[in-house]
Amino acid sequence: MLAAVGVNSLEELFADVPAKHRFPELKIPAPLSEMETLAELRALSEGNLHAQKNTCFLGAGAYQHFSPSVVNYMIQRGEFLTAYTPYQPEVSQGTLQAIYEYQSMICALTGMDVANASHYDGATSVAEAVIMAYHHHREKRKKVLLAPTVHPHYRQVVRTYTQGMGVKIVGDHTTNTDLNELAKQLDQDTMLLVVQSPNFLGQIEALEGLAAKCHAVGAWLCVATEPVSLGLLKPPGQYGADVVTGEGQSLGLPLSFGGPYLGFFATRKEYVRKMAGRLVGEAHDKNGQRGFVLTLSTREQHIKRDKATSNICTNQGLMAIAATVYLATLGKHGLRRVAELCWHKSHYAAKRIAEIPGYSVDTSKPFFQEFVVKCPKPVHEINQFLINERNIIGGYDLSHDYAHLRQHMLVCVSELNSHEDINELVEALKEIG
Amino acid sequence: MSLEPLIYDLGRPGRTGVSLPEPDVPETAFPAELLRTDLDLPEVDQLSVVRHFTRLSQLNFSIDTRMYPLGSCTMKYNPRVNEDAARLPGFAASHPMQDPDTMQGNLALMYQLQEWLKEIGGFAGVSLQPAAGAHGELTGVLMMRAYHLDRGDVKRTKVLIPNSAHGTNPATASMAGLDVIELPSDARGNVDLAALRAYIAEHGAEVVGLMITNPNTLGLFEENIEEVVAVVHGCGGLVYGDGANMNAIVGIVRPGDLGFDVLHYNLHKTFSTPHGGGGPGSGPVGVSARLSDFLPGPVVDILADSEQGKPPHYGFVTPKKSIGRVKAFWGNFGMHVRAYAYMRVHGASGLRGNSEYAVLNANYLLSKLRGAWNVAYDRLCKHEFVLEGVWADAPGVHALDVSKRLMDYGFHPPTNYFPLIVREALMIEPTETENKETLDQFVSAMLKIAEEAHTQPDLLTQAPHTTPISRLDEVSAAKQLVLCCRPIPAWAE
């Protein structure tokens, strides 16, 4: 091969690389066999506590749910796993149709007209909603109202993404979680109001009338939501939302220490051309055969370049396919059942915890599967006890994000937590309390 | 008429794909006013789900079945050991909000990956948070902007970008609120140094920096890279490296040594994590010392050194002047595990060897194709090269037709119509994981297609002939948009 190329050595192929920097000595270990590598990684992984080894009551934006075995088998098929973005539709109908089905299911879940093929996660989906609203108003409106009960990471990401755009992000530096109060700040300079339901504290927000208030000043409403809860609850589309976003990890994706996850994004049909991200549409060939293609590509970076509204290219394709398999397997009846199980178990846990002296549960708003518990001691201390003495991973310490919620724990219960798990938690909380 | 019914059409009322338990706790009533009245999801039995998705998968070309020479995508083999590694329960079932003390295995892995990426890139700092290349680009440009503002330099609003750049580069600059200045390329395919000097001479004080890909999107190593970097630094600007083409240079040269201030890596290209039909990827960024404080946070650091044979204690630290989070949680950890496994198996010598063979394979193909095909810039290439998919004496045939005909020969087409500076571009990147036999088969197919273009052009213009579906009417698809197969819900009417 070297002869065919016309060089005498591999080194000659790099003659145009500056000599003094060529072939650095990389301080990286020598090669290791596949079996030794796997053994090393197994040992590393076993140093962790995790939700399969320890009963876990953590939520806070990532959820442990039952994922049917089929999900993993389908996404590990090499034809899905090792394919590229479906730019050549004739040889990509598998990926294209799976994503089209994903888009359709997201529309059905959220009550919206169109959904894209995904964003990186729930946080960047919200950021993209802000950017979409910004361009919709031709950069003339500068204000974004953000509820304090939107996930803290999402709010941070919105600020990072918009730091070069000259926009004002307001509304979330308050302890008041009443959305009607927040809505009073709507004005002609507001492009978007972002709320989350169920919110970061697990509470189901009263969304009636909110969209109307936004539309009265020409602003959009974006609702960030949680998809398993939509197996039970009225979807944001039915409340008049203009954009619905959310974290799709709970649709059969593993916890995986925070990623890869799945940002879903849906909007009304009149805004489809302003939406970022890939879109799969139905198409036909000359024989009338139905197929699918990436469409409206003129919105995207490879065509519009500096005029594109987003730079997104690679998204979370395989995760969207995983969610599609999950939703197809659980289906209409299964998703409802999972949501019901989460509801019953979390409400049972809340009732029992509320009965423990020294603990109280916030019931100011209804909740889906997470609830806030006021504890008699710092949450950190309680969690240390739970791990060290009971091998239980306790709920999230809200003092990390809300100064007025010191000693408040966000407890999450899913269909994977049994009656026994819950009772064990209750007994442990009693003991340390 | 369709290749495969929609999943919804495979169902019947009442069916479900998996059994679930009854509640094992007393039930709590649902507040009726909060409940939805519809839930339009499929009602399919599990076997039908399996058949449906299995049949769909069989409609795809993939690395697992075919050579996939997509330029700038680095479609190398995706090792299965990586999949097993990522699925180890200690990794897959770890919750991102767990106390870091219970996650030391994950943090050790992330720390080590940060260190190896620093080493490969020649950088002082790395963040693993960005979820894709474009995400890393936005991170990098925001850091450059923040760096200047932090020094009180508020006049810099322009980003210089070569006309051969990937579309994400200018799109990123716009997202960061900056203006794009396009630079021409010279006759040898490099960024035009004279044009760069001229612009900097007049406007240097307004320049945030340069975004450059090296090797560039023509597959060529920038011959003037050191001078280009010097000129940009000379006016106070920074240099951003798009690391999409890193597969050509791992162990060959380090961008940090060449003076790059920031670079994004694509773990789903260079480091073998799978493309998944459009993600998930991972786009970590490496930075020089002067940008380290601006990295998106948090990053993983050692909080307490190792003592008496025990491992160090790791934790999350937010850099002093961090631009902020770019993603919820810590990054696409599942991809970090896969990349780590890849780097561990190949080691320093293997990583360099992969780059050497990627470059050899591309040059081998180039040497075999250059007679029958027009080469855009005919010099020794790196891991990829660009052909023109047209011939003066084969009118009516375009790059698109070549691509469709390649499908009939069992190859995924190369990258089409990119970079924009080559007409009818076909960008070919074999990667190091294709063996000589496969490369020779590809050459044979390309030579036949070149001949067909001249003798039987219909074979190209009517291609593909052997795929499950033929060319689709994309124009009508965009006009009569059908993006969702579900009817409008009753409450919306």
C-alpha cells in the first residue's frame, strides 16, 4: 500500500506536520487486552453505590423506572447502533421511520402538533425554546420569565446559552412559587414564560389560564414536563402551551450518571419552520412507495450556516429510538399503569412519612411521584445514616439549590420501589429523626 | 404501499407489550380534573414490537454491515466491549444526583478521561460536559468571548471562519451573538494566509478569534498552521480548533502544541463511540492554561491526594470564571465510558497506529482513484480526501447520482456537497478499521461507476436500483409536510 501511495514509510505521510511537534510521546498507558480492560472497568464500577444494588429514592430530573428488556435488544442491533444520521434516505429507512414514530408519540403524549428528532437533554431543550422565541420576535423582545421551580440545571443552561444574546432572564430569584404571581411580570418585552410541571419539587402546577395571559401580551408559553406523568395527567398542549419540552430519560433509558439522555421538543404546526433540530417527514418515491426523509433542512446549520437559528447537528438519535421502543412496548395501557403505580406508591410513602414525628410533607400543591419533606435534621446527615446503616440512597438535598429549603428533602418513589422499600425508608427516617 | 407498517397500525385495542404488577400499597384517589381523557399510544403485543423494529433495522445500511466512507464522520468500527462496559450496573444504574462520595468509580473514570484527552490534545484543562461536537463548539466560542470580556476588552465581536468550514462553525458563532467573517482558501486548499493577514491588519482589534479545522475539511493538513496561529495571537485573538478530523493526528501532533487555545473532541468520531443514527455523541473541550478558568462546570478534580495505597478522593469543582453549565448533570457519561474503554484497549501506541492507518488507507484510495476521478486538491491527504462528482465529458451526471449508484454496489455513499468550496464534492474517509480487501472492493466499485458515468449514465441518474426504496420526492415532502401520523385529539377540535 505504501508503494501504491508513493512513500517509503508511514512517517512520510506526515511530512507536512511541523517537525518540532511531530510524533509526541503520549503519556497514556500501553495497550491492554479487551478482557483486562473489561475487568478493570468492572472493578471501577463496583466501587459505586447504585440503584440496582441499593434502594434509591432520588429523582430531581433523573428517574429510575422499569425498562422492558426489548428496549436494549432493539437499540443494540448493529443496524441501528452503527448507522449514521439518515441523510441518504434510500439506505436509512429504519432510522427514519423509527424517528417519525418517535415524533408522533411525543405529539400524542404532549398534545402538540409537531415534535423534532431530539435535543441533548431537558435542559438544552428549554434553552432552544428561548432561542426560538427570541428569533420569533425578531430579537426585539428581551425578557424571559423563568419560574423558580424549573430545574436549577435547566435555568443555568438557559443563562449560559443566552449570555451572548443580550436577553434578561428573570422571575426565578424568589421563594414565591405561585405561577400567577410570576405571570404578573408579563409585558410587551416578554418573549417567553417558562414553567415546569410536574416542577422540580414534584408539584403539579395549575396551568389553566396561563397560556391566555401570555398570549394577551404576545408572549409564548413553554411548559417543561416529565413524560411518565403524561401517562396520567392532562398534557400541556391541552392547556394551550406554544412549546413543550422535557427530559425523556424516564422513557426506558438508564440513569447512566446523567447521560446520554433525551431532550424532547414539540410545538404548534404554525411554528414548525422556526423549530430547531432534525425533522423526519413522510415522502414517496416514483412508484408511490411510502418512505421517510429528513425534511425542512433549510432551517439547519449545514444549509443556513450563520443564519441557522441553532447549531445542533448530532442529537440523541439512538435514545429517541429507545424511547420509541419503550412507548411501543408499554403502549397506551402500560404507560398509564406505570404512572398509576408511581402515583400510588409515592402518595403512600408521603402519608407514612408525614406521620413520623419531626417530619412534615408539603401538600400545598398536588404531586405526581416526588414530594418535599421537611426534616428534623440536615438532609446530609440523614442521607449519611441511610447509606451507612441501611444501604438506602435517600432523597435529594434541596438546600443545594434553594436557600429557604434547608433541611428539606425531595423524595422520589417509582414503580420500582416496593412496599417493603418504602416501609424500610420510613423506619429509618423514624430512627434518625 | 409501504416497506413496513407504522407501529400504530400493528396494534389492536386492548393489547400491551409487557406485564406490570398490581399496586402493592393502598391506592390514593386521582384528582379527576388533572387527568387526561386520551392517551394515543400504540396497543401492540411484544412480539409485534420486536418484529417491527427488527424489520426496520434491516432497512438500514450501517458500519456493522457495510463500508461507510463518510468524510469527516469517521465511521470506524464501534467495539462491542464498549457497550458492555457502559452497561455495567455500577455505571448504568448510578444516579447523577448521588453523593459524590458514593460515585468514586465514575469520578475516577471521568478524571482519567479528562487527563488522557489533555494529553492527546496538549491542553491544560478539559471539560466532559458538552454532549456533541456542535455543543463543544458553542462552549468554546462562549469561553473565548468570556475571556476577552474578563480582560475588559469589549470591542471584539468578529469570528474568522474559513469558507471550507462545517456549517456548525458559523451557526455557533451566531448563537454566541458574534459576527462571522469568512476567509477564502488558497490554491492548495489551505486557509488563505494573505487574506488572513490583510483582515487582521485592518480589524485585528475586533477579532475574538479564528475557528479552524486541522486537518481541514478537504482532508489536508494546513501547511501554514503555525503562521496562521501566530497572526491570530498577534492581534490578541484566540484560536478555536474543530476536532472533527482528529482521527488523522492522534499521536502525530497535538493541537495545543501548535498554539490552539481551545478544541472540541468528538468521542463519536475519533474515539469509536457509536453514531446511533444521529447521536448520542459527546463533545468534550480541551483548553490552554489561559482559558482553564472559563470551562463549563463542574469538572472532576482530585479533592484529596491518594495516600497509603488508597485511591485519591474525587469531586466536582466549578472553575472560577466558568461560563456556566451547558447541560444538565455532568455530560454524556455513557459515552465517556465507551471512549475510555477504547483508549484503554488501544493505548498510546495503538491510538497513534490508528491515525497512521487512517491516513494510509485514505491515501491508498486516493492513489487508485485519481486517474478516473477529478481530485479537488491533489496532494498527500490525511484521513480523507475530496473528489469532484462530475466529468466534463459525462454531462448530466452529478455527485448525487454517483452516491446513489454506490448504494447498488453495497457501499454507503461518501459525504455529499461538502465542503462547499468544491463543486459536486464527494468527501471520502475510509478510517483505519477497513481492511485492504474492502478498500480494493470500494476502488473497484468507484472505477466501474466512473466508467458507467461515461457509457451508461442512466445507471447513475436512475440509481439506486437495488435498495428497498428508490429516490424519494423530497421537494413534495417539504411542501406537504407530514411529520406526525396521529389524528388531532378530540379536545383540540
